[in-house]
Amino acid sequence: MKAVRIHEDGGPDVLRYEDAPDPVPSEGEVLIELRAASLNHLDIWIRKGLPSVPKPRILGADGAGVVVSGDGFNAGDRVVNARVVLCAATQGVPPVA
């Protein structure tokens, strides 16, 4: 899939549009097909290293979509994030009408 990722802390110049591995949910996680994603100040702070996080990192603290697989939800459930880590990346997701 394609994603905008950071590999180091810094300004907008550290953003890289590149190929990234397809996400696979671990135990207790859910894979969401994003229909809408956005950035907020948390993403700016993380990009700047406040706090520094493991890298590479895909930014995108806000989003909504449909559950693909994972624990605690049914495939097809519509969800919006509530303080979760989302992978704001493209993987053939159709645009929201």
C-alpha cells in the first residue's frame, strides 16, 4: 500500500510518500478500511518528536471507516476512532461520496 510516513523527527521535510507493508492486526487490534482520515495537532507534535515514537510511523490520529477484521467487532461495522492509532494510508479505498 502507499502511505505518508516519517523515519525521523523534524519538520514537513521528513514526510515521505512511499510503499508500506499491508497492516495486519495483532491480538486485541482491529483492521479498519479507512473512508476518511485527517491529521491534527497530535500528528504535528509526533512528527516534531514531542513525544518521539518508534519509526517508521504513519501519521493520522483521526479517522472513520469499516472494520475488515479483528477482535471485538464484526466485519462491516462502521467505526470512528476514539484515541486509537490509525494507519492513514491508501489501499484501494474508494472515495467517500
